[in-house]
Amino acid sequence: KQEVTQIPAALSVPEGENLVLNCSFTDSAIYNLQWFRQDPGKGLTSLLLIQSSQREQTSGRLNASLDKSSGRSTLYIAASQPGDSATYLCAFFSSYKLIFGSGTRLLVRP
Amino acid sequence: GAVVSQHPSWVICKSGTSVKIECRSLDFQATTMFWYRQFPKQSLMLMATSNEGSKATYEQGVEKDKFLINHASLTLSTLTVTSAHPEDSSFYICSARGWPDNEQFFGPGTRLTVL
């Protein structure tokens, strides 16, 4: 059974710091993975999509990597801003559905 | 990215009534849509996979007679919560899968409160 773990569960950093969110999974038979952010009471916003054949994707201050052999993905956020405060979720597309981690709640302090 | 809408964004109803939630892909066609529910401070729980023109596939433990799903067209899926009870109160989110990347796009969610 595919399981997804996100570490840390919560993170509080001062504005301007670079930070890394971690995601690990148990089954290497993934089709792709996505990183999402969710603001309180809102739906999910797709941040980055990495196909299983790719190693990383970048969008602005965000960079996501995928290492299938070690079962890990990371989301790197450069020069964090208070507007980055949200819950970040990683999810793997496997067996025709997305499997979500429990998320990392990020707070960027001004 | 592609846009998925949900209607209504929130609904309050009395126990025993039925509530219908719509999910639409606005600028792309989606043969597959997904319905999730989310409890406070928890991650999303997949309820069912909705396939255009065929029956939905429900996850284990989800009552198909209680949560009716209809995927009538390539841009619309509906979730009907039948005979709603207070324990059905939750945040319901739909998503639509794009092609060919299989990237999923999520709606803004519907907050259901059953009194």
C-alpha cells in the first residue's frame, strides 16, 4: 500500500529564509507527483508537477525534486515571504488516483 | 493552469435533506473527476472517482447510496449527499484530471453544514 509522509508537520520561519519541505513515499511505481498549497478554508492550488521520468521542476522561487530510487521528493522555497504561509501537500499519482501526504503547515513571520 | 469551479461554495441544510454539489472544468474537458472530503486540520480523503459516461468508483468505506455521483458530461460532475446528517458536515473538494500530463486541478471546495 502506498503511503506518503511529509516532514515536518509544521514549520515557522522568519521572512527571507530559504526552506525545504520533505515528502517520502513507499512505492516507487508512481506516474507523477504534484505539490500543492492550500490556504485555510480553500481548495488546492497546484504548484508543480513532476513526471516520473523527470528529476525536478522549477517555478519562480519554487523548486521541486524527485528521487524515485530513494522514495523522496523535496520542495525548496527560496526567500520565503509571509504570503507563502499555507499548508503544503505532496501527492503521488499511482493506481489512477492521487495519494496525499498529511501536509506541512508553514508560517512565515514578517 | 486550468480552472475548476464548484457550486455552491457553502451550504447549510437541515438533517434529512439532500444536497447537490456541482463540479465543472471551465476550460478543458475532463473524462475523470475526483471527489474528496476533508476534515479540519486533516488531509484530503478520496471518496470516489467519477468517470464520464460510466458508474463512479467508490473508495472502501464510502457509501455509494449516500453519496451519489453523476458525471453527465466532459465538464460536469455532481455529488449528491442524500439524507444528510450532521456527521456528513465537512469540506468537499473536487478535482479534474487534465490530459496528457494527468495533472490534477482542484475546485475551491464546498463547505457543507448539516444542522
